[in-house]
Amino acid sequence: MAKRENRLVPIQHEQRAVRNLKNISPSATPPESMALSNALIDIAVAALDEVAALEDGQSIDLQRLSKLADLVASLPEHMP
């Protein structure tokens, strides 16, 4: 596989792919786990947003990181 000079394009592709997951019906996720599953997708999207911003040359932004931390902190408390 050829070495890429820029990770931004593949990161953006992954951002779109992960965002689309919430629009697809899960095949095996039990209903009682859907909230956790969707919350984890939101965390993955927020993490990819931060990676893309950094890869694009943006400075570390505590507001973006705070959003990511808030998503992790708000994971559903009662898991099966």
C-alpha cells in the first residue's frame, strides 16, 4: 500500500462512515444496548472531529476536547 502524505482525506472518509452508522439498523445490538451503542458512535465521531482538526493544522481546542469528555462522562450508567 502506498504511503499517504496526508491523513486528512482518510480521516474525513472515516468521519462520514462513522456518522452514517446511526442511520443503519443494527443487526445484533439488543434494544437495551442501543443507547450505549449510539453514545459510543457519538464519541467516535467527536474523536475523529478532533483528529481531523489537528491534522488540518488547527490548535488544540479545549472546547472540542471538553465536548468529547462530556460525551464520555454521559455514557449510559446502566448497562446490561
